Amino acid sequence: MDFQPTEDQQHLRVGVRDLLAGRYGREALRASVDASADTGAGAGAGVDRALWRELGEAGFFALRLPESEGGVGLGLPEAVLVFEEAGRALVPGPLVATHLAAGVVPGAAAGTAVVTAFDLGGPLVAHLGDADAVLGAAEVPAGEPVRSVDPLTPLHRVAAAGDVSEYRDTGALLTAALQLGSALRTVELAVRYAGGREQFGQPIGAFQAVKHLCARMLVRAEVARTAVYAAAVTGDPGEVAAAKLLADEAAVLGARDCLQVHGGMGFTWEADVHLHLKRAWVRAEQWRTAAQAEELLAGELLASAG
């Protein structure tokens, strides 16, 4: 079986990367972060409705809907490539939930509706203040704002959680793709900084300790990439769980190593590294946590051994 992206899939990736670079590049990202700081109390910036509609027009949310229903008619492998690019660009908002709601919630496929979900395994809901609908709930519940570690992922506490079990595997895989994109981006950031920052008359990338950090980041990201792509092809729940587990690790540990490469600069508000780390922390709790993935995998191993 060939897990390499086809020519059409490669063109899709390039098209999405170009779209996001033009519409949500670094300047737009930093503007969103600054706006979140101005709101105070860790409330986070709201969803950019214009961007949401543009993503809808580009087929981001309707990617897997049949063409007979107004969708693009593609599958999970293509969706994974698209979400990987969104993770690389740190596009904020409930991307996964809105994508899953296409064909279920009016306006989700076109990006005219913002849909969030009970994907945090408890009473916390991300982007509730901007949501037109919530997967797993008959109506949008009232919520109390709580401080979020990620300035671009506002959280609310609600009285009770809804059921999203039917969406969990796909949601976990698409979130893993977002994590993968972030992990690959932090590799790029680390290598670029290591090649340009000089110490003792030479780039810091010439030092063995920095080389090891960058190499470790790359290995984690490539292992996660293999797992995510394979799970997108097979759709097997166990492989999806493994992909989420590996992608979470690649994103979180990769961002931490990237911080180390950047040194003191990495801990400043002006650097982008901390944004990848904070988003990775939040995504690691969405749809399927490490503990839940390990339980599922352990159960499959026990079943196969028995």
C-alpha cells in the first residue's frame, strides 16, 4: 500500500498553504494574539467570521461531503492534509467541530455558521461565545468564561457535557493532523533560528546539543506524520488512537524543544513558539487524551492476546 500523497493531494496541500499564507499569515496571527491580550482576563480573541466564510468557500468544511450534497467529495486522507496545513498556520477556531458538522448543522459546510463541540471530555467548551451550534447539544448552552492557557482558544464552563461519541474517532484524527502541522512548523522555526543565531562566532546550530534537539524534533514529527497518514487511510480506531497519541507528543515536546533552541527569546510574547506550545496543550485534551488513547490501545492488545 502506498501512503505517499498523490499528485492531486500534493496540489491540494499547496493550495491550502497558499490560501492560509495569504489570508492568515504571521501578521494576522499576531494581530489575533494582540486582540486577545486587549480583551483581558484570558478571554481570547473571537472567531474571524470573514475568514470562516472564506474557508467555507474554499471547501475546507465541506471537503468530505458528497458532491450531490454540495460538497467536494473527498475523503479523510485529503482532510488530514488540509488540517495539517491549518495546524501549521495556527488557524484559531473550532475547525474540527465545524468540519464534522457539515451536512448536519445548516451553514457549517459553507462557513456561515461556527460550530463547536463537547470535545474536552468535561464541562469545558472552546469558542462557546462565538458558536451558532454545539455538536452533542440541542441548543447552545450558557457558559461561564474561564481562563485559557491559549490566548486564541477561549474556554467556557457549562453545567453539563453532551455526547460526541459518534464523532470521536474522526475528531481525534483531524486534531492529530492539526498537531502534526504544528509539530512540523516548530521544526522549521527551530532550524531557522539555529542557523541564523550566532554564539562564539558561529551559528548555534553547529553545536551538538542544538543539533540533537532539532533531530529529536524531526524524528517525533515524522513518526507522527506516518501514523496520522496511515490512520487516515485505514480509519482503524486503534490506529487513530495511536496517531493522536504520537501527534500530541510531537506537538507538545517539539514546541518545548523549540523553546530550548530559541533560549530566552523563545519565552517572550513576541516569539511565536509559545503559541504553538499553548495550542498543543489544549489540543492534547481534545477528542481523545493520551490516557484514553492508551486505554483503547491496551484494550486492543489484550483482546488480540486472548
